[in-house]
Amino acid sequence: MNPLNPKKLLLTKWTAVQPVRKDKHFLVTKVVEPDALGEKTEWVDIEAVFSRSTQRLAWRDLQNDALWKQGWV
């Protein structure tokens, strides 16, 4: 997989390899900026397309091919 840049993740589409609470397709709705200047971005909020539920996860988890595929597959 191509390396990800957290600043470019906003509004990207993702498919969960294993459905999460019966949701499979997700959209990154927010890149959570750190409180202090100079710290790196660690978290993103993803929203399920069907149920509109939101969850927060470490953006690096999106690089794990066993959990996530980029785009809506």
C-alpha cells in the first residue's frame, strides 16, 4: 500500500475487511489535530456510510491491509 499522509486523509473512503457492527464502508470525516503545537496527528474520526455511526481510530491502523482497504470495494 502507498504511504499515507494524515493531512490528506480527510474525506477518503475505506472498506473494512471484516464488517464493524454490520457496517463495511466508511468515510474519514475528521482528522483530529493534537492540542499542542509540534505534536504529530494520531487520530481520525471515521463515519459509517450506512448507519452514520462515528468511531475514532489511529490513522496508522488504516495502513493495515488485514483490517482496511482503501476505497469502497
